[in-house]
Amino acid sequence: MKHKGTIQKVISLVQKLQPGMLPVIFFTRVISSGHPFVNLIFSAKILDMVIRKETMESIMAVVWQMVLIEAVIAVTRWGLEKIIIIKKRVLSEQVYQMICEKTLVLDYEVLERKETLEMIQRAEEGMNSQGDLGSFCDELGQILDRICSIIYAVVMLVPLFLPGVMTQDTWLVRVLNSPFSVFIPLMAIIFSLMAATRLQKWMQGKQQINFERNVKLNRTFGYFFSFIWDYAQGKYVRLYDMQDMIMKEIRSNQAQVEGNAREMIGEMHKSGILEAIVLLLLQITSYVYIGLKATLGLISVGNVLKYIGAFQQFYMAVQSITYSYVNMELRSKYLSYFYDFMELKNEKYDGTLPIEKRDDNEYVIEFKDVSFHYPNSEEMVLNHVNTQITLGGKTAVVGKNGAGKSTFIKLLCRLYDPTEGQILLNGIDIKLYDYEEYIRLFSVVFQDFQLFSASLAENVAASKEYLQEKVQACLEQAGFGQRLAQMPEGIRTNIYQVEDNGVEISGGEAQKVAIARALYKDAPFVILDEPTSALDPVSEYEIYQHFNELVEDKTAIYISHRMSSCRFCDKIYVFDQGQIVQVGNHDQLMQHTDGIYRQLWEAQAQYYQQA
Ligand code: ADP
């Protein structure tokens, strides 16, 4: 990304998020850049007055003027910088919120990719390094500060290069008194700047390499750190004695981070020493040039201070601008990670058709020759699936592990689009419907459902706002009523330990809450992927018994390994190797003695009988 493009993007974003911040930064910089010059001008004036033996009163008057101007600058600067710090802090939070919001609206398919996860990591890492917007604005302010310093210094230095009154006529005096003598310090400055810029570029290259290495290392470390911290994983860590393995991984990761840091510090020292030598050579040149002019009577002694100071300010300002330029390149690169992520497009076609709100709930979903493979693999997971799901009744989806049952559901909910074929809702391709409206048709509980560390009510309503009675009713319907009665604050009780006074609930209880959440959504299709895997037999029996009431006139689709649950269903799909190989009700399917359904059923029945 080019600097100019980045600068424009940053300015417009900062103006939008924190209007007023940039003008305050720029104003502060214009004021603060004048500060050293006030000091130089007044010091030179006071020194010359002392040399001319002027009265104490007149000298003190100048001293007071200096103190007053400096105090005004310092107080103004202090006040403005306080405002900037607060604004920068808020800005940084706003940017993190933007990253979160963007992540939340990404297509599931895009989010799942390793490259996307790495992009998020980079955007965040970039912000933590040198790519945050606040620092970028500071850098812009710094450049303005330096431009002002250069202007002030040049104005101050002009008299140094004007011919003075010659008291002697030697070649040295003539050379130094000529305006062309400006080339002596100028050449020294150009040489120093070239050397300093090369050093800086070299250093930035090293930093970039270090950044790339750290993105990978921090991602790994972040993974292990969250693993340790996750107390749900804690039991596996202890039961399988995994502490040693995890600590070895962490130590090896940290050793690499440390190695990188050592290498960087070594490089920084080297470049620091070289920079100091360059600056020293330049200072010697300026001292000799200005010192000689003063010794030969071409400038006053008081002005030596002023010119040396201005000269130094000039050099430092130009050097700082070249540094800032190189820095901007690096910052732009880090910021480009943020913009790349923010500009990441969802690839899924999002239609605009509204979903017809049907009072009769007459929805028909049809899979038409649907085949699918996951984006990260070429292997077809669903092969030419053809079926119609009409509203009403209960449908079971059964099959061995890996047969494609969950994938079928994910396609139905449009978490992915088919690789081939179409899915139609009431005859229209589901891609053409507005996605938000389409997804309202489904309440889904996946196997890996997650509850938040928040109140029970918020978990059930999936929102901060909820209808108390409805939450209560759904929890009771899902079989959580008894446990709810023991909760210290009823539906307002926080679950899990992240919240203060969070109550722990068991896996089976959590599954009931997840089912209550699906019921609360009140969608026409209720899909439960392994709905009762964590429930005890009594709860499971109850859930199936009451399912008619639970789902009422809705369509329920269960994926289940418990073949006994199929008895409650009107229709059963049997999946095998990505295909629907059998459809029918329990009795019909049992008649096919060599069918997969019967095999699955008998395998489980035999197991129960043996037990
Ligand atoms: P089932 O629900 O019948 O157990 P799935 O639909 O979960 O089966 O999986 C079908 C196949 O797809 C399996 O071989 C599984 O490894 C593969 N699979 C599932 N999820 C992904 C994914 N996110 N990326 C790649 N392959 C996947």
C-alpha cells in the first residue's frame, strides 16, 4: 500500500472515529516545535547583553519574557497532550471493536480458513506493534513538528551565511564570509542524512522480519495459553498428565521469542553506535565552522550558541523526517494488515428476497443433486443428495460417523454453499433470499454448542433483552426446570466462572439450556445435532416423550446415534458416504434386512441386550 493512500485512509477514518484529534495533534506540534527556538533566541540575546555589560534590570526583563513565553507553551502543550492521550486510547478501543465487529459478520466459511485466522492475528498484532492509528497520527504530527523546526531553523540560520564585517583579510576569512560557505555544513548534513537513512532502512528490514516471526510464535503461544486457562480443558490436562508436554511447547516457543529479541537488540546496538558516530562527525563540523566564524569576529559570541543550536535542530529535524518517512513505510505495512482484514469480502452471495411469512408455515426445502466438498479439501463429503423436507413432523438423520450428516445440516443452514447442485426453499434457490431472514427459519443445536459466561436468560434469548416468562417456559420445556429452581437468582443466575458468582452446570444441563435457546428462537425448523448425547437416560426419554409438545407444529430434524430415538420420528434419512441411501419410517426401514438402517439398529440393540 502506498503511503499516500494509507495517509488518506487513516485521516478519514480518524476524522470519523475521533473528530478533532488530528487538529489537536497538529496544533500541539506547531507549538512544541517552537519551544527550543525560543530558548535559543533568548539565551543568545541574554549572553550578548551580559557581554555588552548591560544593566541587570534590562537583562532580567528579557529573562522574565523568556520564562513567561516558555511557561505558556509548556502549559498549553501539557493540556493538549492530555486530550490527545485520552482520544488515542478511545481510538484504539474503537479499532479493536471494528476488528471484532468485522470478525462477527464474516461468512463462517471465510472465518474458518487458516488464512483468515492469520489475517485477524496480523491485524491485531500490527495494532500492537507500530501499526495503531494513534501512533500513525503521532508520526504525522511528528513530521509537521519537524517541518516547522526546519522553517524556524532556516529563518534563524540565514544571518549566519550573510557576509559579516571583515576585520582581517585572509583567505580563511574570505572563504568563511562568502555565502557559498553554506555548502560546508550542507555537505556534512547531506552525508550524515544519507548514512542515517541507510542505517534506519536496514534496521526497519530487521524489524519486519522479526514481526513476521513473532506473528507465528504469538499465535502458537496464544493457543497454548488459552488452552491452559480454559478450565474445561483442565481436567484432560491433569488426567493425561499433559503439563509437561504443554510446558515444553511453551518453553520452546518462548526460547524462540527470546532468541529473536536478543538478535534484535544486538542489531539495534550496532546501528545505534554507527548513528552516534555520524552525529558526532556532523557536530564537529558545525562547531568548527561556527567557532571559526566567531573567533574571526564574523559573528558575535552570543550567536554561537544560537547558531549551533539552530544547526543541531535543523539536522535533527531533517533526520527525523527521513526516519519518519521510513517509519511510515513500516507503519503503513502494519496498518495495511488492518485494512486488508477490514476490506476482506464475504464471498457468499447474499440475496435480497424476503422470506414469505407464512401463517400456515408451508415451507418446502429441496436438495437438488447437491454435492459438496469443504474449501480446504478436494474430497466430496456429500454426493448427489436429492431430497425434500416438508414442514411438520419429526425427521431423524442417522448414519455412521463421517457419513455427512452434520455437513448436510450446515448446508441446509447455508453455513456453506453447495459445490454442485442447488438447495431450494419453496422452489427458489436459497442463495436468492436475504440471509438474515433465511436463517430465522432455523433453530439449531450443534454437537459443539457453546454457552456464554452470562446469565441463563441471556444464554437462552441469545440477547441482552429477553422475555422472562418465555425464557422460563423454554427452560422448563427443555427439562431444566428442576435445576432452575435451585439457581440462586433464577434465570438471572450467571453461569460459568468468568462472571462473578458464576454457577457451574454439567454438560447435560448445558445441553438442556442449548435446547431451550433453540426453542426460544421459535423458528419453524428445529435442528438438533446429537441432541441428547450428554443427557442421562431419564432426561433423554423425557425429551423425546415431550418433543411433540416441544416442537409443536414445527419441523424437527435430529441427528442421532441413539437409534431408539428414531422410533419417535415420522421419517428417517440414512446417510452413508455422503449419500442418502435409505428413506422411510422405522418399520419400513426395518423390513430391509440387508439395509444399513437395520444393521445400525441391530448393532445397538445387540449391545443393549448384552448389557
Ligand atoms: P457426520 O456428522 O456424519 O459424523 P460430518 O458431516 O461431520 O459427518 O463429516 C463428513 C466428512 O467431512 C468427514 O470426513 C469429516 O472429516 C469432514 N469434515 C467435517 N468438517 C470439516 C471441515 N470443517 N473441513 C474439512 N473437512 C471436514
